[in-house]
Amino acid sequence: IRREENGSEAMARPYAVAVVAFTCLHTAGFGWSWGPLGWVIPGEIFPVDIRSAGQAMNVSIGLGLTFVQTQSFLAMLCRFRYGTFAYYAAWVAVMTVFIAVFLPETKGVPL
């Protein structure tokens, strides 16, 4: 462990590589699975007359929560270390169960 100029300790190289790898893995997994759903599902579940308002709310809330997530990620990473990734993985599991139980399948359902 080496000391930085400000007196803090630098993260060991294997841990730093693991953090970058897990961040890339999380981003890729989200982009291939959950990321597009925020754009696709509202267009399928809202009736035509309120679809634009529903999509606007969806985008506003989604981008607002993305802002909160990006602002809190580094603080969580410093405090919880690898637990940050476990935290996000747990939420993905909760979201998966929620979608499986509560979101109706819209394939073949007329709009």
C-alpha cells in the first residue's frame, strides 16, 4: 500500500482492476437486460391517448433516479466496497421478481 500526497492510501492494483471489471460487467448487463425496458414497456402498457405523458413521466423519473445513483455510487463504493455491487445485485433480483409477478405480458394484446 502506498500513500498518496494527501495522506490517503491508494487502492491496491488487483482491487482497482476488480472494481473496473465489475463496473463494466454491471453496465453491460444492465444495457443488455434492464436498460431498454424503461423505453419499451411504457410504450406498450399505456393507452394511446396518454402514452406521451406516461413516457414523459417514465423518462423524467428514470433520469432523476439515474442522477441519484451516479451521485451516491462513489460514496457507497468507499463505504461498502464490494458490498456496493451486492447491493445493486440484490435490487436486480427484487426487480426481476416484481416484473415476473406484477407486469402483465403484452405480447399479442391489442393496443
